Amino acid sequence: MNKLFNTLLFLFALLLLSQKCNAETIKLISNINTEMNPKYDSNPINRVGYNNKLYFSADDFLCTLVFHF
């Protein structure tokens, strides 16, 4: 019983690993952090879609603001 379970578990894992995954390519739309120092990250969080726009809060180096695209 244990050997059968292990074999089925292995086949299931193999099936999952063999599936093709499709994903969109990530690209930069706009740089909201225009400071010259690249060590600062805008850290976008709280993403919400509304009326065909993406709203999120992010750090623009001075404070956290709400942005939309």
C-alpha cells in the first residue's frame, strides 16, 4: 500500500512538473522613483484594479502616495 501511494504521488508530481506554464513578460511602464540613487525601491503595495486602471500605493522617495496606470 505504501509503495503504491509513493508511486502515485511520484506520478502526480511528474504530471504537475511536465505542464507548460504561460506567463506574460514583465516590463517597466513608468519609473515613479526618479531619484538617481538606484538603491531606493518604490515598493509598490496595495494594488487594486478599478475602472480599467491599476491603483497602488508606492514610495516616491519622499513619502508614500497613491498612483494609477
